[in-house]
Amino acid sequence: MAMTRTIQDASTETGVSRDTLRYYEKIGILPGIARSDSGHRRFSDDDMGWIKLVQCLRATGMPIEDLHAYAELMQQGDSTAGERLRILHDHRRRIKEDMAELATALELVERKITGYDEVLARGLNVEPPDHRPTPRRVHIRAAG
């Protein structure tokens, strides 16, 4: 018999919150989640694999709309393989564009670090600024 998990166990194993798992099921990204006799969700090994793919696609910036379309196409079977492949090709292109932007940003940060290393190696006493700006998180825009 295949192993199933409660929503809490699935959440703990994947790191995806229970609320997010419920939301994904509600909008059709996690279709066909089985229920126990008491109505509680039961996540199979296949469901867990799908959740991990969803995590990967979301972490790499796939929009919910594309993920939803991909999930719907998956349910329709092999006849939609071409459409699913197109979605993945488009996503790969966006990832590569984002990686190029990050590589450019990394080069700039590396140059700045090298410059500061050189200043410190010369023995100059560089005082830190009195005020540190609040760190900002850089968001890479998703193309498309």
C-alpha cells in the first residue's frame, strides 16, 4: 500500500505551508488530492513529487497563471505534451535571462569587494559609515 501523508506532514516535508497547499488545491495546481473517510487530505508520493516540481517552478519565477495552465494540461494527458513543453521552454528562457542579470550584478559586487580588499590590504583605516541603509531585496522581473 502506498504511503500517504496528512497536510501537516506534507507541509513539514516540503516546507510549503498548509495554507499554500490548500490554496494550490483550490485553484487547481494540486488536483486530485485524495481524502480520508473523515474528509482530511491525504498526500501520496506522487502528490509530493508534484509539490516539489511546483516549488521549483515557483522558486524560479514561474507565474501562477502558467503553473495553473501547466497543471490543467497535465490532467489532460499526453495529447498536451507539446503545449506543456512550450510552457517549460518559455520558462527556461526567462530563467536564463534572470541568470544573466544576476551574473552581471554579481560581477559588479565582486569588483566592489576586490576594491575594498585592496584598500584594506594597503592598511588604510576605513571607518564604517555612521548610518547603514536598510538592506533591500532585489527582485528580478519575470519577462513575459
